[in-house]
Amino acid sequence: MSIDYTSPTPLFRQIAEDIKAQISFGKLKVGDQLPSQAELAREYGTSLTPVKKALFELIKDGFVYGRVGKGTFVASEEKSVDRQKLRAIGLVLTDLTNPFFSLIVRSIQEQASEKGYSIMLFDTGSREELEESQIAHFREIGVSGLIIASMSGPHRATPTLRSLQSEKYPFIMVSYVEDEDISYIGSDHRYGAFLATEHLIKLGRKRIGYLSGEKGNVLGELREEGYLHALEQHQLPVDKSLIYNLPQRGEWNRYQCGYEVGQLVASQSMRPDAIFAYNDIAALGFQQAVLAQGLNVPGDIALVGFDDIERDLYAPVPLTTVHQPTRRIGRMAVDRLIDLINESGSVFRIFLKPRLVQRESCGGLMQKTEESEVGM
């Protein structure tokens, strides 16, 4: 049990939300007695005043009740699962180790706290069945709404998401989903890919390759569309032999797959003079491979990634990349979800424009961005 003294959320509310979460997850069951006020103050590292105020709010909202001379006890299960009173958002991630989503989580937590909501986070470890069961569990315990970052290959609404939609349960996707009737907030992937490819063109590169995801990867295909559009706009020929697919699916495989493609490209006599990579992890693997083969980045091959993760700064040649506005995505997701919870919102599709961050892998010096989220 801990209190975040840097948070704008009042101490009593943080205590109350933590106790609600313990009730929701079954750590405190119906009829269980809470520690005394003095014990709670010690556990949370506060004075008695915020503890007393937190218990007053919990009693008023029906989560606990007091017995004169006996103490405070968890109230009936019915009251403990009231979605409006719980004021909690369930956050379902397929892989928290994904650098892109870890940045979004941070901004979601900040904004939810400012709005008086707690976050319940679950990482499914890339197992689809766990994603479905956790969504069901969050609904059962009464969270107010859901923010979902699914990594399903087809990037289409699953039967579970369809069920949520038909029941008008408040939820938002922050990972790309094709379905127009599913609420989504994320980056404009085509535009980001266009920026990256156009940057390479303006640097004078003529044989620009594209390192895509595995075959069938929808995000890889979206970014390929942006890549092809840039070539067409600048009247450069499209050479399909310069489009490479990662051989395996999965975030853990991105770096190794990028490395394998880098080895292949380094061995080609008619290799590209620039590569736009599907994401930063693959780009970093690619860079390591071509450097190991004695090629120079950016002299022999200029390189641009996509995501703007922290590791880009510490690569052997710092990586030029497309910055996704993760902070804005997370904060907007919370605000729009609260609208849905309050029944004052409708289905929406929001595509935020990414921007280019120039570093040495293209021959340019790093440019500081106005809203850099690396390390935030």
C-alpha cells in the first residue's frame, strides 16, 4: 500500500480507490473487517485525517459499513460492483513489454488519476484466451469501462469485442482495429510511413526499401501504403524486390527478424540505399546486422524506423524514426471513455498525426521534439 504524493488526486481519494480495488479483486471479501484507522494510517503512511475521510466516502458509497465499537466491514457484493461507484478503468494489454504500449499506459494512468479514476491493469502475455477471460473478469467486478490494446493478427474485432459493442458496454481500442464501428484512438499509420519515405527521398536516396511486418500484418500493410504513396508522389519507380517481410510474428521476434533481413540485404549486390522499417525494434535489428557486415549507416544504407522508443537513442547509430503521440493517445482515450461511461459519447475514430524525429541514421542531427515522450 502506497500513496503518490506527486499526484493531483487527494490522499483520501487514493486510499479509497485502493480499498475499492482490493474489494474488487477479492483481497477484501464481503464481511471482512478492515484494519483500524490507526493501522490504515501506518500502512498508507499518512495521518488519520485522510483515512477518516476515505472511510467516510466508502461508507457513503456503500462499499463498507461501520459497527459502533466493532470497526469497519466490507459491505454486500451487490454494492461493491456498482460501475458508477467503483470509478475504475480496466486496462487490457497483450504485451506490456511492448515499448509503444508501455508509454501509452503511463499517460492513461496520469489522466485517469486526474479524473478521479483508478486503473486496473492486466497483461495477457500475448495469449488471446487470457485477453477474453480478463475482459469478462473486469466486467464481472464492475469496472466503469475498458481500454484495450489487443495484438490480434487480423486487427479486426473479435467476438468478445462484438459482444461488448452490442451490449453498449463502454470500451475503446488503442491498438489498430479495422472495423469502422469500433471506437479507436491511435496514429495515422499511412501518413507516418509517407513522412518517413519522403524524408529519405528528399535526402537523395533512390532505391528505398521497405521492411514490413510478417505477411498478413495489417499495420505493416497500412504503412506500406504510405511508403508506396510517397514513391508515387515523387515519381520514383516501385520495385517490389525492395519490400521485405519479417519471417516470424511476435514482438519478441522483431529484433531477430530484422537482423536476419539485414544480413540478407547486406549480401545483395543490388541492395537498397535506404530502408524504411515497419517498427523501431526491427529497424534496430536490421542496423546491427548491416553494421556487423561492414556496411556504414547512413553512408551505405540510410535507415528510418517507426514508434520513437527510448532504445533508439542508444543504438550504435541513433535511429531516425516516426514519433507516435502516445501521450495524447492515452489521455484522449481516458477522456473519451469517461464520455462513454457517462453516456455522453458515441462511436468515434480518431487518427492523430505522427511526426518525424531526425537522428544520425539518415545523416541528420537529432532534432528535439516539442512533445517528446521518451523517458516520460
